[in-house]
Amino acid sequence: MTVDIGKTSPEDTPPAGPEAIKAIPVRHYGRYLSAVIALGIFGLLVWAFANGDINWGAIPDYFFDDRILKGVRETLLLTVISMVIGIVGGILLAVMRLSKNPVTSSIAWFYIWFFRGTPVLVQLFVWFNLGFVFEYVNLGPIYKDQWADFMTPFLTALLGLGLNEAAYMAEICRAGLLAVDEGQTEAAHALGMSHQKTLRRIVIPQAMRVIVPPTGNEVINMLKTTSLVAAVQYPELLRFSQDIGTTSGATVEMLFLAAAWYLILTSTLSVGQYYVERYYARGSSRQLPPTPLQKIKANLLSLSNRPAGGVSA
């Protein structure tokens, strides 16, 4: 009996593989429509401002004017000092709120309730007009002067902004301290660490991860809030821009100029805030988020490695 090895039965043929699935992407027509509408509205706004009676050339002419640059410096100075007052006061109020002493805790609660519940502009006007109530400032042998000479626009701005910011920073600091598990403190005390050393080495470094992000937002918000002090005659960026607009006749143009400077300053602070948050994120995540330069480098590498014929299979 001979076997024909050149022929194979149907059972011996390997089964054909599954056919490739032809995936058809879903078309989101709503997204396309919303994008067209958004671009249309943006185009209308650009067309309206381009055809308006606006002297756009006045903006670059005064962009680096000495008065504008002085206003920028005063704005930054006021932001830094007010935030220092707010952070120091916020830490003190947070400790008072967490105290077991009902008197100090109640005082801190009342302070936070009052300054968070009233507008900053109202507080600025109150400080500015207290001269109608108090004619003199009498601190005995230390200091004595008329209220109008004592409460300058600069001091009014610092008190109005700094004391108000302290109320918000108090809640931020308190939330950060409460976010640290109590077992961390108990373990540190069991190892013989003092209360101050526990706060400095254990509690505060962990609390900073909660405190830093909203504090960065408060700094940016403070820089914008400084524009309110123009109402109490303090010369800063907005006040100088308004003065230049009044004398030059380019009122709206100078407001656009001030807005451009605020955007530059807040964008710079946002970049700094990102790196500070990235620094304090160490130990909380396996891999730190990439920096903007690292993102750009990664995108360039992905474009250079992409095949010339299109998307690789």
C-alpha cells in the first residue's frame, strides 16, 4: 500500500487567521460644529477691535515708558510685601485656630470670618478714611502724629491687602497641617523628637505639598488685586496707565497696555509656581511631571522619529 505524500487532506491545512478588523473612527460632528462656532466668534471679535477707533500704535509707544515701568515695580513691591504679611499672619492665625485654648481659637475664627466676609475694596476705603474717626495716632513715647500723615496710601494698601490675605492664608495653612496624618507626629514623638523638630522635619515638609499650590494661586491673585489700590491714590501700574491715558487721550489703549503687563507678570509667576510645585512633588509620585522644556524636546523627538510615509503600522 502506497501513500501519496504530495497531497494533503483538508484536515491537514492550517486554519486561516482572523481577518483584520477595519476600525472606522467615530466622527464627532458636534465637536467640529462647536470649533467652527468658536472660531467664528473669535474672528468677529478680532474684526470688531481691528475696525474700532483704537490707536494701536500708542501701546508700543508707551509700553516701556518710565512711568509704566515704575508702576510695574510698585506693583511687584506691593505684591511681595503684602504676601509676606499675609503668609506670616496666616501661619499665626492657623496655629491659633488649631489651639486648644478657646480664647485664641475664637479670636482667630472671628478675624478670618470678618476679613473673608468683606470685600477688599471696602477694607481699603475703611483704612483710608479712618482719619475722620481718629485725628491723632498716639503710641505714647514711641510715636505720635496726625492720622492723615500716618496713614499714607502705601500703608493703606499694605494693611488692606496684607491683612485680608492673612485670612485666606490661615485657612490654607490650617488645611495643610491637618492633611498630615496624626500618626506621623505620634511616631516622631515616640522616637524622642521634640515638638518643634517634629514640625520642622516631619509635619511642615509634608504639609507644603498641600500649602504650596494654593499659595501660588494667591500670589497671582494678589498681583491682580493690587490694581484696587488705585482707588486710594496709591501710584501703581493701573494708576499710572490711567494718568497717561488721561493726558494723552488714549484711555482705552492704556488700559490694554496695563492688561498686557498684567498678563506678562502673571504668566511669569505661573511658570515659577509650576517649578515650585514640581519640587515639592518629590517623594509623592514615582515620576515627576515633565518640565515645559522637556515636553517640547519630547514632542520634537516624536516628530523626528515618525516615518515619512505616514503613521507606522
